[in-house]
Amino acid sequence: MHEVLEECTGDLAAAQAALIKSAIPDVMALFKASRVGGRYEHSEFPPTADVLRKRSQKGSDEIWEGRPKWRNPHVFQAAKKGEEFEVTALDMNAAYLSAFKCWLPIGQLREDTSGVHDRKKSGIHLLTPAEWEHTDLPNPLGNRMEPGELWVSESTLRLLLDCAREASPTPR
């Protein structure tokens, strides 16, 4: 305490703020040192990345999940008029199926700006979605209205890659 007070040139409020800021790291270092030779090992969890932090207590993080609330305008108008038409059921997001193929992340998220997708690594991805021009089909990203970049989970990225492969004229 005396050292911190000297560093803050006698300012009690600044010294108290500095001590509070270092309290948890100091206790964790002491705890780690005291567990040497102990029967169990304490796990230290890496800090949460900013995109995974909630903006408010009841809010959500920045990861976009396709929230389909899509209506085909032609079919919707026909249904309002009472016309009969054939409907084919679509499993629009299938996120639970895609999640079966995901690797669970262990440890800290690490930034990779190589632009190469490694199927054996899990994480979140920042992408700029292309313009959706198919009015007769639902957008795989759901009803997102905001323009620009968005963060997506590994399972959502896999679904988008599968959609892109299906649409390409070359075989897989």
C-alpha cells in the first residue's frame, strides 16, 4: 500500500483505484502459487472477447444468428386472397444439424486474418454478406435489416458455405 501511495504522489483516491484494479490479478497469482503441489488444478479462463460480451444485462452479444421471419410476397398475397397453392416445407436454418459438425473451442479465441477457413477450428467469423437478390427464397441470414459486416458462428458459416457450394456449377 505504501509503494502504491508513493507512486500516486500521496493521492489517496488514485492509490485506492490502483489497488482495486490490481486486486483480482494479485489474488489469482497468490492462489496459483499456493496450489503448487495441491491435489487439484485450478483452471484459469481467458478473458471474454468484446464481441461475445452482452451490450446490456438483458441484451445480446454481437453474434448474428439467422432469425428467419421471411415471407414470399407473392405467396403471402395469394394466401390473403384465399387462393390455393402448393407449399414445400423448408428447414431454413438447420443450425442444430450444422452444429453437430462443429468442433468445440477449448481455450482462448485467437484472431486469424488469413482468410482461409479451417474446418477443424471453431469460432466466430466477421463477414460482409452479399446482396440477397432472390425474392422467391428466404435469405440464409434471416431478416437482417442492418447493412455492413456481421459476426456469425461456425455453424452459420458452414451453412453459408454449403449454400454457396450448392449454387456453384462445379461439383463438390
